[in-house]
Amino acid sequence: MLVRTLWSRLGSQQLVQRIPVCLSASAPLSSRALLYRAEPRTCDPVATFSSGLLTGNKSGHKRLYSTNIVSPVLKSTLKPAAAKRVPKGPRTKQPSRSNQPPLDESKDMMRCIAYSTADQYHLPTLGHDLVGNGFQEVDLPRDASNVLVISTEAIAKQDDGALIFFFREGSVVFWNVEDKMMKKVLRILEHHEIQPYEVALVHWENEEINYMFGEGNTKLECGNFLLSDKMELQEAVLEKFAFSNALSLSVKLAIWEVFLDNFVESIQSIPETLKSGKRVKLSSAEVMQKIGELFSLRHCINLRSDLLITPDFYWDREHLEKLYEKTCQFLSINRRVNVMNEKLEHCTQLTDLMRSHLNEKHSFRLEWMIVILITIEVLFELARMIF
């Protein structure tokens, strides 16, 4: 009885292997039920997949193809196409000039553009050098310190004069200056920079805003500076100074944003390494260097600059203070500073964690050294007692 059962099962398996995969629609249901156990030998899975369940043959009969058989064949033979990686966008903000209309569309518009080229400028030698090259220095009130104002005859448009504001914090703002003269000034400026930045970073992280003269009071409207055409020359210079002060802070903050992004990128592998339980390969000197970079950046943002407070120059000049604050609000300076401080706080916590981890490793190593020394001393005492 057992031999007969085994013989019958063996015969049924051989029958399944000889049954073709493609069956006629008129075949009995019992024959088609074996389709799910048969190996595909006579049907083209790609053609079946593209034509659906029912296709026609040369004799005009319709044949049934099972997608349950085609799918595993396609999975084993066809390799999936590699997914295209989305290009990574810039980590920093786009310059504001991308939102401004081109100068050709509005011929009355003039250009105001700001750069941050270095950590600081040496203004006394810079002013002497510029005057020696044919520029004229413009006087400002005594309380407007840490700024140098220069005028030039190389104007881009005839509607206004050309002014250049140099801030000691390493920012320069050009008003209606032609491109050729801007390049010349930047070349002269290179000799008076302290810790200059990369040229590509300087030209990418800039602020450009169009301006024009019109009726009424000076204001910021629709992303453009609208200067009053009835203002005296000295008052117009002070209004441009207020706008330039906000622009200089914005470009400086943009440079610091890049520095912070680079710092975050340099330590972003540490949390994943700690999470996986692996050993962090950072020495004590490297951790202290990271802490120094972090506190230096925090010092520049919160202590050395005017990002958190309004300068004392605007204390008794309410009109200029409104222009300054309105421009800072337009450039989102306060919000960007808050975001940077939150990132700095997170980075500080991470560096503190790394420092405590290194201290624990050092303490653990000292404890083992003490244990080893005590063990050696005990062994020497035992050897002296025995021998």
C-alpha cells in the first residue's frame, strides 16, 4: 500500500512538469488548476506582462496567462532601474536679487549691492589708500563710528551719485557704482582685509536691492528702496547709511550661516556613531578644537555684532531707526539669528557630551593603570615573602 501511494505521487509530479503553462481557455478547470504549480516553459513572460491576461494567437483562440507566474520571473530576470537622486539644493539662502525685477524692465531703478569679504577691515589705512587713488571721503556724524563712506564719479546711472560704505565688521555696500569700479575697489580692499573669506562665498552670499527716487518720505516698498527726492544731500547720505547698516548685517549673517552649516556637517556623523554603539574616533585635541570653533562663532553672533540690539546711533534719530528696523525685518535678520542660536545650542550639547565621554574614558584608563600598578606591587611583595 505504501509503495502504491509513493508511485502515484511520483506519477502526478511528472504529469505536472509535462503540462504546458499556456492552456486553452476551453480546457477543463481541473487542468488549469495545475497552472499555479507548473514551471513556465512555453510562454514569454514579458509578452504576457505587456499584453495583459488575455491575448490572441494565430489560430484565433484566446489564451490565459497567469500573472502569478510572470511576476516572479520578472523579478528574477529584470533588474530594477536605479532611482535618480534629487540634486541637493544650496544650504544657504538665495540672494535677494533673485526676487527683484531686472534693471532693464525698470530703467529708473538703480542698484544697491552689499558684500561681506573679510572678518574685519582696517579702516584708517583703507581710507588713506582710497583717497590716494582718487576717491573722496564723505563726512558722517561723530557717533557714526566704525564706518567709512567714500564717493566716486564712476556712477552707473545719472539719476544719483555713487557712494560706498565700508563697515569695520568686514562688509561693503555699493550705491549706484558701475561694475568696473566695484571690481577696482574690491581689489584695493584686499590689502586691508583681516582674515578674508573665499571669493566664491563672497559673491554668492550677497544682498542686492534696487532703489529709486520718488515723492513722499523715504521707505522700503515692495522689496525696493524708495528715496525721497526732496531730501538734502547730508540727510540722503544718512538714510542710505541706515539701509546699508541693515544690509551689512544680513550679508555678514549669511557668511556665518555657511560657517555653521559646515560645522554641523563636520559633526553630523557623531550621533549616528553613538547610536550604533561604535567607538567615536575623536581625540581630546579635536574635541577642544570643535568647542573653540563653536564658541568663536557664538561670540561673533551674540557679542561682537549688532544683531541682537539696535546701534546707539539711532537712539535720537527715530526716522532712521524705522528705516533700519524695517530693512532688518524685510531681511528676516531676527528670525535667522534665533535659528542660528538654536542650532548653536544643540551643537554645544553635543560637544559637551563628547567632552564628558572623553573624560570618562580618561578616568577609566587611569583606574585601570592604578589597578595594574597595585597588582604588580602585590606580586612583588608575594615574591619577596616566598623567596
